[in-house]
Amino acid sequence: MACFYFNSNQAGAIATIGEGEYNLDDQIFTANTGAGAGTYLEDNAASVDSRETSIYYCIHRDRWWSGPYDVLPAQYKMNLVATYNKNSSTTLYHNH
Ligand SMILES: [Ca+2]
Ligand SMILES: [Ca+2]
């Protein structure tokens, strides 16, 4: 599972993604989880963390896994860079 946060440094509302998503316009930040709760996940995430042990995620700026992207390694926390407030799709890969 990848956790997205509305604010930097894993703060604010949270949204979780467990699989690849070609768009993020039908996911929302979970109610009552902090600043930004209830807003759409697409183009509104500032930071992420991974709860996976053998999967890494790519977070893309555009839908259908296109455009600039950030890589979220397993068991890692980071602020988004290429997709800061511009996140539109996700893919996941198993580590080799
Ligand atoms: Ca979706
Ligand atoms: Ca976008």
C-alpha cells in the first residue's frame, strides 16, 4: 500500500492506494484524517510513504502512467518532487 498525504512530510489528510491506478480523479483523501480530507487525490498530494516490503511505486504527473514521475521505494517516505501537487496516476512493480 502507498499512502498519499495532502501536506509535505507525511502530514495532513491521507489517501491509500493498493494497486495501479490510471487516474486518481475518483480517489479522495479519507474523511476526518486532517487538512485536505475529502478533496480529490489527483493533483493534491505533497508527500507519500510506502508500507510495502517488496513493491515500489511510480507516481506519474499525467493519467495513464505518462509524464514526469517520482519513484517511491519499498518502506520509504518522501516528499513528491516531479509530481508535487501534480499526481495523476500510479503504477507498481515488484522488486527484482
Ligand atoms: Ca482511479
Ligand atoms: Ca496531473
